[in-house]
Amino acid sequence: MIESYDFGVMVVNGKRYNHDLIIFPERIMDNWWRKEGHKLTVKDLDEVLAYTPKPEFFIFGTGYYGLVKVSPEVKQILETKGIEFIAKPTKEASEVFNKLLKLKKRVIGAFHLTC
């Protein structure tokens, strides 16, 4: 569960993170960085796409101001795998992530914590 988010800082299950991260059901990949900086590409999602059981939802936080762009291929590959993709500024994305967790959905979230 994401307890809080503000520019550059996210608290998940009592632990504070200052770098971008991916939240899997059983672990957190911290210090995550995309190959093209402020663009999410399919190459950035290798672990998400290989994860089993397949998530129902993949939530992406595009940053405090929503500046990270998503390549069209990301949406396409997630759709072909039957994973619903939601991209929003990180504050909103974290709220959606928590709501889905409360509904007992299989969800993975990746979050850009700045810009």
C-alpha cells in the first residue's frame, strides 16, 4: 500500500523511497530508471511483462507534473497481453493503485517520483 507521495518521495509499507520504483505484489524494485529517461518504452517493462501471475492492471505514474511520456508500443503490448494500462500523474496513479489493491486486483505499479 502506498502511504504517501509528494515530489521526489513515496512511502510504501512504511519505507521511504526517493527514486523511481516498480511495486510488484511481493517486492519493490527501487532505483528504477527508464532507458530513455522521460519516456516509457517496452524495454523498460521486461520484468513487468515476464511477471507471473500476469497482472490485471499496470499503473504508471508519469511524475508530479505528468512529464513522462508513454510510447504507443507500451499500450499495444499490454493490451495484447490482456493487461489494463492506466497512466496518470503520480499522485493520481498512486490513488488508483491503492484503490485496486483494496479491491484485491492483481496490480503492478511503476512510478516516476519527480517532474
